[in-house]
Amino acid sequence: MPPRPRRQPQPELNEAAHLADQLQEAGFTKPDIARIIDRDPSLVSQFYTKNKGAAFVPALRQVLAAVETGGITDLPELAAIAARHTQRRTTASGARARVRGKAVLITPTGSGTGRVGAQAIASGSARLRPLIAEAARLGLRLAFTVRLAKTGYLHPSGSRTDSPGIRRDVIQRADHTEERSYGSAQTGGFDAADFARRVDAAGGDVTAAVHQWLVRTGRIHPDAQILHLEIRTWRPR
């Protein structure tokens, strides 16, 4: 009888992963942790898979202490604590390393736009969350456009029961999908802060927050799938 193959030992988690585990036990998600340290959620996953995160250990320790001893759960407040204890990495020459900027662009007038397609939507449209959070911080208004199969909508295009009300806010495509816009500068749009709270309540999943609103307000079928999502922001007059 051939010998059984030896089970490969699991790699030991580094300190950043241990701290992330403790924060998750306290009720935070990986996207929450990413928002706290102001990085992409993929980096938090790399604490476990690629042994990354050493530079964020001091910040994560302070955040965990604030949660456990101070009872702080507000993400922006925890992010401010983390920022005070996060150091930029350096190059071999000792200079501060350049890092890619966040995919958030809001002009001084409050105008900003973010779009995601099917692949990003499947993972919760995480790229849109910083845009929404920044719009909330600045007190902006927002609107969004969704695309899904025509059969996913409960009302025909141009119906005044649905938000667009007029056909110019509806784009019909040859693949039997349809884009509809909700909110505009003319109608006042949505409060970005309220929308950000909806996203937080959905665990940071922007797609789920939008889908829940569309279902709850009687605009789409519960099993309808969002194929494209765009967020637009502006400063109220």
C-alpha cells in the first residue's frame, strides 16, 4: 500500500493578517479594513496570500485598540487614527515611494463620475465606494444609471411611475438591455451621505445597495441582474 501523501503545513499568518482577523471578529469586513487603511481591498487579501501588510501593523494595532478599549466603530474616525500611524514605504535609495492615486476624481465644483462593468459589479463595485464616501464627506448630491435586461424592469420605458418619466433618460440597446437613470440635477438627485449609509449597511457592496433600492421602490424584479452601473455627483446649489 503506497504511503499517504503528507499534508502540506498551512503557512503561518503574519501580524497584519492576525490583526485583520481580530477586526473581522469585532464586526468589520475586509472592505471596511481597506477603507480604514485607505487602500484597495485586494491588499487586505494579500495579508493572507502574499505575506503583505507589515507597513500597516502599527496602524492596525492602534485601530484595534480604539475599537476594543474606546468602543469606536465609525469608519472615518478609525481611518483618521490609522492615517496617523501609516508610513509611506521607501525606495532602496531611501526616498519616499510613489504610489498610485485613488480612482476618485471629484472636481472643485463637485462633479465626479465612476463607472463599472460586469466583472467589477460581480465583486460589489468596490471601486465606486470611495467616490460615494468622498461625495458624502463633501455634502454632494448624486445620481446613478443602471443597465439590465429589459425584462428586469417592472415598468415600461418612459413610464412616469419609474424615476425617469421621460424617454430621454432611457437608452435601449440591441442586446435587449436597457439603461435607466435615477436622479439628476433637475430633480435634486439623492443625498450622497444617505446613499453612503446604504452602502455601509450592505457591507460596502455598492451593487447590492443599488439593487436593494431598486427592488424596495418597486422598479425592478428581485432576481434582475445589474450589468452596468454609473455614479455621478454634483454640488447642490
